[in-house]
Amino acid sequence: MYKLKLKRARRQKRPLLNLDWQPNFRWRSPALVACIPLALIIVAVWGVAAQAQDTPLTPEAVQGALNTIWVLVAAILVIFMNAGFGMLETGFCRQKNAVNILSKNLIVFALATLAYWAIGFSFMFGAEGNSFIGLGGFFLSSENPETYNLAPFPEGLPIPVFFLFQAAFAGTAATIVSGAVAERIKFVDFLIFSLLLTGISYPITGHWVWGNGLLSNIAFLGKTVDGQEVTVAFKDFAGSTVVHAVGGWAALMGAAFLGPRIGKYAADGTPQALPGHNMGFAMLGCLILWVGWFGFNPGSQLAADEAVPYIAVTTNLAAAAGGIAATITAWLAIGKPDLSMIINGILAGLVSITAPCASVSYFFAVVIGAIGGVIVVYSVLFLDRIKIDDPVGATSVHLVCGTWGTLALGLFDKELGLLTGHGVTQLIAQIIGILTVGGFTVLLSSIFWLALKQTLGIRVPEEEELKGLDIGEHGMEAYSGFLKE
């Protein structure tokens, strides 16, 4: 057809117009139009790349860029853990409180971000403070890395990336509290406590460990493998104590001041099961947290280097060992392989390895995770006996196993651990750190809870608790139109 039109055009002595040729696609098709912005981007990037060839990047700048990108990705993974906490806690609790729990887990990260941005980040890393508290650069106002004890780029991370990563950790500490006080706390009281925890309490104790503060300066003489003396201070690589135990202590005090849920204990004090309404949610939440932990622990290296995959492997081994150990322990202790115990066993392994993940062997990572999986089962049963009602086991997972993981570093550290032949010095430093951070957190969180209890009242009325917090606190239902229990 095209050849015939070409011959006809030549006979008529006129040019062949584009209109004479009708190909199989249309020039103005949406697909073609959509390619125009992509083509412009490619041309722009090509031009920048061509210009960059004249000024090649130094190896230090390339490494700095890689570090920045990796920590940004890790921060996003940690932020996504909020989805895991929300799914886990909602599944473990009853359907009449699902909206309330989801609301708390969603809003808590927003609150933590603003509180940490305003004052928390400066309290934790501000270079103008002292060994007790950091100061300077409030509201992220300084562009000087030294204000936040950071080295200039590319040796150190850019301020925004470092802040985002640390803000994600602050949000995690507050989210831990949500599960322990679920199904009976007033929404407004939880919001206020979250602001106080992430803006004041957590940053101060974090400054002691990660901000060149109190516990960083309390040092002892220890011995390395070759017998040389070194300075030994409290160590917590990714936050078994700084994040998890702090959140666990705050959760424990909140659960104690609130008291148990209605119906949790019989008249003779025997614990009664209040089953969660959706174990599919809980399992999915656990898996999201497991994946998110690959940002939590490896991201704490704060660099893209050969240590990152090593930390990822120790993290994964401990999680697997914790889940298996908890399954076996629950099977023997309560007669059934309870899914909630499997879930909490995996989380127990993850929390336990968070402090020593960079400094223990693969074998000891499995040992640490397995012991955490055993501990969490008996901790849940023990707290039930003493009438501390924790609907999701947050205290057992984060406080008890966080403390165990911090001690485990003093036992199994490759260079300074007691059971690896390097003496008791590191273990002593770990015990001092646990007691110092724990004591301060208990004191401050108790003051916060008591102040709220005496002013606003922290517990919802009995009628509202029986009806469900979804209706009483939020005026809506998670499963509107479905048959209820």
C-alpha cells in the first residue's frame, strides 16, 4: 500500500506527506505522550552525568553517599515497623477495641516525630549540654553537624538522615507502651504520655549511651584477647536497653497503674483468657516486624560496609532460634504450641540480639535468641500470676528480653565477653547501665503516669470498657455490620 502511494505521488509530482502513511500505531496515543517526560528526564540525567565526568567524585564522597542512602533505607524500614506493631497489637486484642489500637499505633509516630524534632533530638545528641542531657539546635535549627555531635559529610551522615533514623527509634519506644496498656486507657492520656516519653525521658537516657553522655563516660579497665588493657564502658549497639527496655519499663508502669482489664482475673485471682480476635493480623504484624528489624539492627551501623550483612545474619539467626525455642517451651509448659507464644518468641529473639548483634558469633547469636525465646514464655506466665495485665506481652518481649540481650553482650562479646575468656568487666558495665537506665525510666514514667492519673484520670469508665473503646473513644467500629461477640 505504501509503495502504491509513493508511485502515485511521484506521478503527480507532489511530496509524500506523513498523512499518506498510516502506520499501525497512533502518534498521539497516551503511551507515546507518557514517554515524553521520561525522555526529558533521561536527557537531563545524561547531561548531568556528562558534566560530572569533568569533576569525578572522590572515593570518600562515594562512600558517604552510599552511607546516606543505606541509612535512609534503614530508617524507612524502621518506620514501617509501626505497621507491624499495629497489626500485632490489634490481632492480639478484642475486636471492640481494634480502631482504638490502630489509632494509637498510627498517631504515636506522628507525635514522636514532632516531639523528637522539637526537643528530643537535641536532648539526645546536642553537643552544648553535659553528661546528663544534651542541648543546642532545638527544632533541628542548626545546619552545623557539630551541634549534634556529627562529623561533616562525607565522614559523617547528613543531619536530616541521622535525625530521621533516630526519630524512627523514638517512635518505636513509644509504640511499645501501646500494647501493654491496650483496651482500657484513655486515648488523650496515651497521647500525652507518648509526647513526654519521646520528648524527655527517652532522649535523656539515650544521651547517656549514644550521645557521649553519662554511661559513655563511666569506664573500667578490661582485657582483650591478647591480654592488653582497654577502657570498657556500657555497650548497646542498636537499643536492647536504650529503646526496648526503656519502652518496656514505661509499659510496665503504665500497666501497673492502670490495673487489669475487666474479666482478666477471676474472683480467686486465676488468670482468664481474653483471646485476640484476629491471629492472622498478629502473624502478619510479626513478619513485618521481622523484616523491619533488618533496618533496625544493620542500620545502626550507620554506614554501608561489610559489617551490615554480618549484623543481618546474626539478627535473623536469633529471631529463628527465638521462635523455635518459644514453640517448644510453650508446648511443654502449657501443652500446646500456642501461636501467640511463637510470635512473641520470634520478637524475643530479635529484641535479645539487638544489643550484641555486631559483636557476637553466629553460634552465640543462636544461643542468645533461643534463651530469649524460653524467657519470654515464662515471663508472660509470671506477669499473669502477679496480676500485671499486658494484653500483647510487650513487657515480657521488650523489657525482659531487652535486659537479657544487654547482659548477653557482656557474656558473649567476641572481644570483651565473660564466656569468651575476657573477664567480667564488660558484664559489670552492662549491669550498671541496665540499672541506671531502668531506675531513671521507672522514676520518670511513674511521675508521668501518676500526674495523668491524678488530673485527667488514665482509665476509661467501666461501661465504656465493656462496650469497647472503638465506640466510646472514637465513635466508630472496625467491623461495622459484622456479627459481634
